[in-house]
Amino acid sequence: MSDPSTTPGNATQQKIDTSVPHSARIWNYWLGGKDNYPVDEQAGDAYTAVFPGIVTIARSSRAFLRRNITHLVTEAGIRQFLDIGTGLPTADNTHEVAQRIAPETRIVYVDNDPMVLAHARALLYSTPEGATAYIDADVLDPDAVLAAASETLDFDKPIALILSNILGHIPDYDRARSVVSRLVGALPSGSYLSVNDGSRGVDPEFERAQDAYNESGAAPYVLRTVDRITAFFDGLELVEPGVVPVTLWRPEAGAEAPRPIGEHGGLARKP
């Protein structure tokens, strides 16, 4: 295994607040991880008491990402990934999925959460042939993200940009669109954008649970309509079957018949 590397930032100096639930730690809890605190478990349990299906959404989101990465490496020939808002390390992280297939793949993770940074070393190890780096940066500052990522990734070659359950953390839709546009604009032709986020219009119970969570004082996560999620791909060539519930995006052969859930995602190529 090669040595990990990270771009230092001031988030590592920040105190981790264990008195307030945090979405990344709650998500980790729903995925079966151990990197969380009692306050996160309590918030997660309160959420599942209202909407037990959130565990299915969390795990289906992870499975969607795994299938996306597998397609990108095996079918599209992608060997570079920029994964923004990756969250806490769990099973089948981007570099693990990609480098199992193509060990030479290079991955840059981006987050600015102090607890995520504290676990960076568990996340960063790469195959000797490839590279895995971590950037302490905020998605709301895409220029800083791109500048730091260019130290590991070659922006003259195709890159897959992964935005998994991160855009819902940008409440202002126009700003979220602007961030995506800036990031995609910096990528060369032949690159890809992968987006998945919680959606409105499928599961009213999910929407009620998320609205209640947003009113609790925790950092809000905005559910958006399918049309608004689809618009993040404007100007790109959507890969079939387009923007659909993540369970319906190229399900694995032989798997139990999937059903739609309130989490939509898609993958698109930059011409």
C-alpha cells in the first residue's frame, strides 16, 4: 500500500462537537458504521422511528455509487475520480471499488468536516500503482477544490466527478447549480458527472421525516424534485436509464426486483 497524502487545512484544528448530531455521522450510523456518537444514534433512531425506510435509502445510495464507479471504470475507461463530500469512510469507498478493477486509478476525496479529516488515514491508502489523496476544502469554494485536486489529477484527461448526497446540503438551488457548473466546466471532454440526492415526489413519509429533521436545528438537507436534480446534468449526455430512483439505475443481475425510493441519481458524460 502506498503512503496516504492529504492537503492540510484548518478543519483538522477544529473541535469535533459531540453535543449536536451531524449528518455524516448519522449517515454512517444508518450504514452500520461505528464512527458516530450517542447524539447521532439518538437522532438517527428518532428519524427511523418516523421513517424506517431511510436505512434503505442510505444503503441503496451506496450501492448506486458502487455500480456507477464500476461502469465508469469498466465501460467508460475512467481512471481519475474527484469525490466531493465523501463523508466518513465505510465499505466500498470510491478508491476501493475503482482500484479493485483498475489498480492504477487516481482518486481525490474532498471534505471539510473535522471528524472526516480525523479518519482520513483510514480512507487514504491506495494501491502502489494508483494514488489516493484527501483535500480539506468546501464544495462552496469550487476554485479551491479544483486547484488542490490538480496536484493529484491530470485535468487534461477525463475525470469522473462524484457528488453523492452533497448538493442537498446547499439550500440555495441557484448556488448549487452554479457550483456544479463551475466544477463540470473545469473538466475535459469525456469526463463524467455522477449525482444522487434525496428527492421529492416519491415518498411523502420520507419528506415529512426530512422536513422535521431540518426543523430540529441540525444542518438542513434539502430534498429536491426530480426535475431539479435532472437539471444538474444540463449540457451533458445522460447515460441510460437517465435520472431515476437509485434502485432502478442499472440494478445488478439476479438481484431482487427493485422498487422506486425517494433518492434519485444519474450519470452523464461531458461532450
